[in-house]
Amino acid sequence: MEKQRTKCLSGFRKRFLILLFVALMPLYALHSQQLTAVSGSQDTSGAQGLFYTNTDIEFRVFLAGSNAADISAIDPQDKLIKNAMVRAIKKTGDTEGKGTWIYVWYQFEKAGTYTLPDLVIKEKGRTKHLAFKSVKIEENPLEKLPRIVIVFQNGKRIYSDKSESYKNTPVISAQTGTGQSLKFTVYAQYALSINSSEWKLPQNALFSKTKDYESQDKQAGETGGELLPLADFEWKSLKSGVQTMPRIKMNLTAFSGQKIDVIFPEFSVRFKEGRGSESDEKDLHLFDDAFSLSEKEDSSKDFKMTADDCRTLALLYRAEAKSIIFRHKNASARRNFEKEHGITSWLNRRIYKGDFGISLGCTLFSIPEEGASEVSYIKSGNALEVKEKAGNWIYVKFGETEGWCKKDEVIVWTWETF
């Protein structure tokens, strides 16, 4: 009797699983179908896979076995996502393929990777959800003004239209000496062509163009957003400290056909003392003899604060943060100390909440990893805001500059303690 009951239950389970599988098959088939982006109506190449902001991007999916007349009440749910809006929706029956095509056109305001909310449809009164395949949207080159891009050998890039962030601190560090060089390539972007270019030579350095790209290489490719190479350069500084690169100027043809002068404002590089040969030392000595007195006086101002100086400054900041009655007095003491040491502080707050630090001379990187692209260098004595911590790395902010640096390159302090 028990065996018969067990056999009945086993048979029931099998029938239940079969019925469940049959019931879920349409749902599985539905979710395996995705609305896929196939074209952008205004992309510069017309090639599949290139999708730009503020253009109509077509998504489509084929519903096999569905009748277009049975599909109604299509809802794109576009209110659930920012920077994207529906431009049009269309359904078309396909008698040969025995099914229905669903088309949706979206437009995106900003670049990025988007996963759109499901498209909700009703077929014979039943509600169904159609998923969208993720799509990557690029900046529309037709909407961009031409710009100059400098790419260093380690992959770091700087842009002429983002020059505000390069004014206060060096963009990269390099070694001094004739045996050492900083290599980079100058490009144009969002331009049909490079018409002309000019630049001045930096002082106290050996500066040379190592490769001039041929004129046929200076024409825009299919995408319009690609980099057009101008030339490769080598910059060998024979003097340590911060060196300034004179402005670079290009005449570029925009996609509108207009010829525009684009200027890359001055940027600086921190050259550190490197191990050179005897001949390198002689060259460096000859260059030092050629400097004027005023140049030597200017370079002497770029001195390094000691670790004790930085700790004293951290103590002054903490005393200021904790004070209520004598706050003005403590703030003045801190500012006077900074002034004596040539530090111009940007960190002046009424309330110091969170973690802060004093740089011991820290290099900022794009990610907390060895060998990552350098973002900037913050000289010793500058106050920083600590935003995040990850192991031996901390994420700091200095003015408008942010990046990851080694924890031991900063004296970290809070309102309470070090």
C-alpha cells in the first residue's frame, strides 16, 4: 500500500513539473528576446554599434507567432530612467516570418551605458514584459568643438577644454637629466582636419619632435571622435622642480566646416632629480650657469616642508577645528605658519567634519594601484580633504583636484585626533 502511495506521489510530481515547464516556456521565450539597438539615424559612419547622444537610436525585437492586431497598450516606462526619452514606437506584422516586429526609438541626452526599463505590452489582454539589451552611448562628435589632447607615454591624457584643473598643480612627474625624457603625443579631436600648429620651446630643457605624422593621417576617420595625431615629442629637463610647457596652438576644421584656433594653455610638469651619467651632470651645471639670478630666486621658493613642519601644521589645523572662543586666534596662527612656509591654503572652513590631511609630498593616481595613470602631484604642506580609504591607499581632494595616493604620504587628522 505504501509503495503504491509513493508511486502515485512520484507520478504526480512528474506531471506537475511537466505542466510547470510548459507554463513557463512562453515566459522564458519572452525574456530570452530582447529589444536590441541596431542603428542611430545621425551617426557619422552609419555603422552598426555606434550610437551618439541626441540622435534617434532604433531598438527592435521580433515576436514569433504574434499577430500585430493582438498587441496593444505599449508602455515604454521611460519615466523610470534619466537622460533618456522615447521618440516613437511602432509595430509591424511580418507575414513571411509569421510574427510581429516591435520598434522603439530612444534619444539620450548624456553619454554612458544604459539598461532601459522593460517595454510593457498587452497581447490578447495578457500583460508581457520585453527587456532591452544594454546600449553604450557616445558623445556626439557633431556637437563637440575641436580640442587638443595630449597623451603621455604612461597613458595619462589631458585636454585643452579641461585646462582649469591643470592650473594649480603639475599634471605629471618625470625624471631630470639628458638620459631621461618625458614622451607624449599631441592630437586633435572632434575635428575634420588639422590645418596648422605652432608651439614654443620650454626653458631649461631639451625639447624635440621625434615624429611628424603625415598629412594624410591628419584627416578625420569614420567615427569623428577619434584622435588625429599631430606629432610625438620628447621633453628632457636639465633642472629639477616644476617646469612650464608653453602654449600649444592649432588651427582645426570643425564638423561645421568652420576653421577654429584652439589653444592648449600652459601646463606644468614636476621633474624629479634622476640618476644621470657624468656628462649629464656637466650639462646640468652648464644650464645652471646660464640661468639668470631672478630665475634662481624663483626656483628657491619651491622648497619642501619637513615632516615635522607638516605635523605642526596638522596640529594647528586641529587646534583651529576644536576651538570655539579662540578660533580666530588659532586660525590666524595656522595661516601665518602657512604664509611663512609659502603655502596658500584653500581649506578654510567653519566646521571641520570628517578626515583631513597634510601632504608630505604625494602623487595622485586615477585608481589605487601601482603603475596607474598619474593625476597630479601635491607638494608637501598642502592641506587635503580625505574622501575615502582602501587599505594602504586614500582618496583625497585638493581644490578641484582629486585622486588616490599612498596613505604614508599624508598625515591624516580628524577633529578628535591623528
